[in-house]
Amino acid sequence: MLRETLSRILTEFHQAREQTFGGNATANFIRTAGRTSLQQGLGTQYDNLKCYASAGAGNWATVPWLAVFDPIVTTSATQGYYLVYLFSATEPVVYLSLNQGATAVKEEFKGSMYRVLQDRALLIVNRLQDFARDFDTSSIDLGSKQELPRGYVAGHAFGRRYDLHALPPEEKLQADLLRMVKAYLTLTYRGGLDPSLDSFDSSVAEDFDTTGLDKSQIVQETRRYKLHRRIERNSKGAEKAKAYHGTTCQACCFDFEKQYGSIGRNFIEAHHLKPLGQLAEGVVVDYDVVSDFAVLCANCHRMIHRTNDVGDLAGFKAMLSHSFCEPTL
């Protein structure tokens, strides 16, 4: 039960932190039962989302957390954006927060880290106004001036504060969690942290037919296209697709190693076969390496994105005037 998990952590954490970290029962509970409780709270409809938990690494974390990651966006609390429960360093308080990875922002922007996180948090709120109104957009207080907790505070877009002595019932906690998950997934569909996707991106116009579409439809297609390509670039999905399908283009049979020698060994591009129209906001993008991916050479990959149905591999192959496939006898 999510309520029991949050209650136990809020009750035990501050006292447990005065004890040795290694082998500590509360730390183990956060990492194991805490993570499991969160995963169960998501239900089977969100099996593709990954839950992680941290009480610290070698030593107690100032702010322990339980997080939900969409692998398309991130698998680490150091980068991207994600859903997280943040436990205050000083009070029996936990925040459910749509937040961001501060470490990657610090590496890129150095001393401007907090300002960049705040700007991106505002972008999230503006992009998800229909969700933000259901939660609290005011700043959170994690009771610490250390860099990482300050990063969480700056990166917070919106969420909910829960106090130990006023924890809502399980049903309310579940409803808040699932509503926030919906917001998280919708953010990815609407462009994530890319500010350019509030307007038409002409650089991708050639990859889908915009004839007869009004501006809002074009923006929607641009977002779908960007999400589609993000799925294709997902490193784990791409690696699994290549491992299963091999490294020969499934359309024209081009083999980079045969053509270029050792520099072409194991080179191929992964292509996601789900049409743009099937990528809906607020829905987990489920992909299976067997049925949802193909491997294509760079030319075929680019060209299939110019067709009306990026999932019709057989139809695309029929269009080819030349291929490297061995002729059948």
C-alpha cells in the first residue's frame, strides 16, 4: 500500500539517518519495499514505466526519493524529467513532484543551473496547464540548502505536499499518482522540455504531408514526429532491435560492413513502425523489438519517413526500384 509506505518512511527516516547507513533497515525499506509499492501503485497499465528508489549511495541522502521514469525520457534522476516523491530533510513531509534531473543541467550550464531549471519548470507548467491546475504550483521546501536539494526545488514544476499527520487515504494518493503519471506522459507528447515545439518546426515538414492541415494540426504532427524519432533513438530499444533483427537493412538488404569494411560493422538504424497517428498524448508508448521495430539503412530510414505509413514496411519495399537483396530463383 502506498500510504503505508510513505507513512513508514516519514516516521522512520529522520531518526534512522542518525544511524549507520550500511545495512540500515529503513534504507533497505526505501530501496526495496518503497520501490515495489510505487510500482504496484502504477498498476499494470503502466508496466513500461520504471520505478527506482534511493536512500543514498554509501551514505544517507539528504533527501531520499521514490521515482517513476519513462525509459523514452530517462532512466536516471540526474537527467531528463520524471515523477518523484521527495522526502524533506527536516520535516515529516513528502512532495509528489514533476521534476527534472539537475546534474545534467549543471554539467551543461554550470552556474546558471538553478535559473535554467526554473525556466524549464515554468515551461512544463505552461505546457501542462490543464494538469497543473489540479495540483500546487508553488515552490517546495526540502529543508536543505545543499546543491542537490536546491536543484530539486528549482526543478519542481507542480505537485502535491503530504504531511505525515494528515496523509490522505489510499484512494486519494493513488488518484494523485495516476493523474501525475498522465501529466508526465502528456508532457513527452507535447514536446517535453523542447521550447521549439510550441510552433511549427519547418525542418521536419518534408517528413510528413502537411497539405490541408491548419497550424494546430501541423504542430501536433510535428510533436508526434519528434516523439516518434525519440523512440527510435532510445538506446536500449535500438540496441535490442539490432540484436534481434540484425544489421542488414530489412528494406533493401544493404550491408554496411560489406560495403565499407570494418568501419561499417554492426552499423544500422532502428526504425519504429508505429504510425504517427497512433502516438497519443498521455498514453504509455509501448514498443516491442520484435513487432514494433525494423532495422534500416540510413537512406531507407529517411525515405520511409516520407511515405504515408511509416509502419508499412512491405509496402515500402515494393516501392524500391533497386535493392541489394539476393535474387530469388
